[in-house]
Amino acid sequence: MNLEGLHLRALEPEDLEVLERIENDVEYWPYSNQTEPFSRYTLKHYINQQTQDIFEVKQKRFVISSALKKALGFIDLFDFEPLHRRAGVGVFVLEEYRTQGVAATALRLLHVFVTEQLNLKNLYANVAKENSRSVKLFTAAGYVAVGIKKDWNFYRGAFHDEVFYQKSL
């Protein structure tokens, strides 16, 4: 895949189908602490709320978009703390675009945005220990494992460790 022209953009009504597909896929629920599907109404409302300022709602979802405006995935800021100049980050790339550098490029773009526009000093990510793709992604992007939350999340009939990664910008 040609990563030239890859950019981050706001959610738009046209993204409803892909958002619904991802948010309602039970395979991904353990990693987002989700326990039930979202209605189309709720997701439409969520998209419409994206006009709210990150300083007000403390979170922002960006679409990882190709030059042709095709949604390749999402990258989120959450737990935004402007006073402490930090936020959490989560990345999701659609299956057909994984292992092509999309997530790494999106993280680099996000790092520029949060440094230049939000004046952040630290980003962090909570990653399931067994999620080797995410471990590799965040480690390669300069995030450092600073702690392990033992038996932190329960899914698929067992407790799982979660690793806390941090990057100073």
C-alpha cells in the first residue's frame, strides 16, 4: 500500500458503516472493554458529537484515511488532560490494511498533531500483553513499557495482563 497521502481526519457521516462494523464485532470487544453492540442511532449521534472540542469532551477519534478519503482505521485520543499535558491513545486498523505500515504512520501523524496543536508532553497506551501486533507497534514508535497491570481484564474465560506503555514527546 502506498502510504503517501495518508492523513488523519474527523469522523464523517459516510464513516457510519465501517464504524458500525468495527464497534459491533465481538472479536474486538475485549480490547475496548465493550460488552454489547451499539445501535446505529448511537453511532450516528457519536459521529455528530465529533464537532465538540477535545478540551470539552476529553477525547477525539480520528479516521486514518487514504488520499482518496477511504477509511483505513481509527486512532483515538482519550483521557485528555490538558493541565498535565497527557492523553491516552488507541489505534485500530481494518484487517485488510494491517501489516502495511498504516498504524505506524497514523501514530507518527498523531504525535505531530498532539505536539503542535495540543502541546502534549506524554501519550500512553494500555495494551493486552498477548496483543503482539500492538506491542510491536507501540515499542517501535518509541513507547516504553512502564508497568504491568496483573490480571487486569477478564475476557474469554480468563484474566489477562495489560501493559502500560508511555511515550514522552
